[in-house]
Amino acid sequence: MDLGTFCAGLPVRGISSQADLEQYLLSDTFQKFYAFVKTLSESVAGLKLSDCPAPSANVHWAATLLEQMSTSVSNYPPVETNSRFGNAAFRDWLDAMRVMVPKEHFDKKIPLPDEVSSYLLNSLGDYQRIDYGTGHEAHFIAWLYCLCASETGPFFTTHDHCSLILSLFTRYMHLMRRLQQTYWLEPAGSHGVWGLDDYHFLPFLFGASQLINHPHLRPKSIHDLDLVEEYASEYLYFSCVDTINRVKTATLQWHSPMLNDISAVRTWSKVNQGLLKMYRVEVLGKVPIMQHFLFGKILPFHSTAPRTDEKHRHSMRGDCCGNPLPSIYSVTGTNRSDCNHSPLSKLPFD
């Protein structure tokens, strides 16, 4: 841990080995963060996006910030290149965000503004690799967590929880889809065909919760293209499937076998429960992802595991190994199946 950076008010990485991760998974910080993800999921059970209540003043501020960030993308058009990998103009946009986002937090008089804004900035993708994955997505939830924590007031209250997903997370998804399409962000840590999505996990978790007890939509409904398109504007799960259908060729069974397998589960409640368990194991429980996660005063963690020269074993294209994987938006229409990937562990949907 870089104590100098920590003392300066910026969160720092705290996991560099399997031993560190195992300590983290037993920590109060992990338990609280995982419980927060579960609470957010439960807060949108049975709700459409249009059911979002009128936002509080603080939710409105955050929504406006995310919209400003999205609008600013047009000020930094992609540079012309023959490369199918990440576009360098992304760095220009991110440089601008590194100025704007902390300033907005300072102006709003949010406590610990440097620490809190760091989580939002780290949810946007990697500056050097120009990639994006579930570790970045987790930082957005960490930003929401910080703004719900006692250290910030809390800035958001329990009454805001469903709005954090139906309003803020949805806007964040729109922002990230725009960045992925505009700058061809590479998928970080992609499981290939054995993942839910090249970039995201949580919209499936929250989206499955939205669909619990729906009168006629079932997990198998994702195979009906008309239904998917009709309900994509109301349900995050269908929105993600619709995006996948638009950018990938062939059938869901071929390019997304995990989603295909999940569609055989009988109820959305079971899907939601299974995805929550999977998130713990496949995202929060993986060194290649969590070695980039930031810790500070609000989300504290300091490993006491002895330092070793241990090298983690990549079971996927890890966030850290720098193996470039082209953006799906740059290779749409080509076959991106990777036969060298092995499937994830047994799906926890029993």
C-alpha cells in the first residue's frame, strides 16, 4: 500500500496476491460492500426503469453529473486509426474528467472529495490500456457506497436506493456504452463466450431483480427477439441482451452460451440469487480483478499477509496481463469465439 498517496486523501490498491484477497473476503469491508450490492439489487425488485421515483436533490446532482460526462464525449472525437484496439482520444476525454469530476465533488461540498471522486474516475476504464471490465464497474458501486456511508453524511439515504440503480446506474450504463462504442474500449478480463457480456455483470444482476414476479416475462423470454427489443427500455437485463444481439452475429446459444444456460432457470428470483453468488466468486473473488480495487478511509483494507513473489494464475484474459482483445464494436460481424477459454465454475442456480 502506498501510504503517501493514502495520507494525501486518495484511495490505493490493497490486494496483490491470493493471500491478500482471502483476507479481504473475510473483512468487514467486504461484508459491507457485498451486502450493499445485495441491498441495491433488492431495492429494484419488480420495478421498471420508468417506476423510478422523483429524485432527491442529491440524486439529481449525480444524474446531472453523469449526463454532463456523457455529453462531453462529443468534444473529444476518436482519432483516425487503422487499429481495431482502443482509440487514444479516450485519454483526452479522461484527462478532462480528471479535472471536472473532483471539482464537482468539491463544489458540492462532499466530504473526502478526492477519495470519493476517485471511485467514479476509476469506474470509467483504464487510461493506459484503454479497456473496461467488471473491476471498473465495481468502482461505480463503490462510488455509490461512499456516498451512502456515514463519512459523507450520508449524501444518499436509504430512500434513494432504488434511484441509485433505476436512475444513476442506468445513466452510468449509457455513458459506458457510449465510451465503448466511441473509443472501442477493449474488454478487460473477458471470459470470451463464457462470460455474461464482454464488459458488464451488474446490469444482469439488477435486471433480474427488476423482473422478479413479472406476470409473463420469463428467463427463457430472452430468445424472443421481439420481446427483448420491446422491453429493453424498461429492464436492464433485456437492454443488455438487446445490445448483445445488435453487435454480435449468430444465435445466443452460439455467442453467449452462459446466458443461454441461465435462460433455462425457471424463475427470475433464482436467476438473481445465482448471479449474486456468481458475482462474489467470479468478480469480487478474483485476484486479476480485485488487485486493481481501491481502498481508503470509507472502504478500508490493509492486508497483513506476508509479501511474496507469488504470481497469480490467469484463468482468463486478466486485467493486468496486457493481452489486447479488440472491442466488439470494432469487429462486429466477425466470429470472436475463443476456444481457448474454459467455462466458469458450475452455475450457482440450483
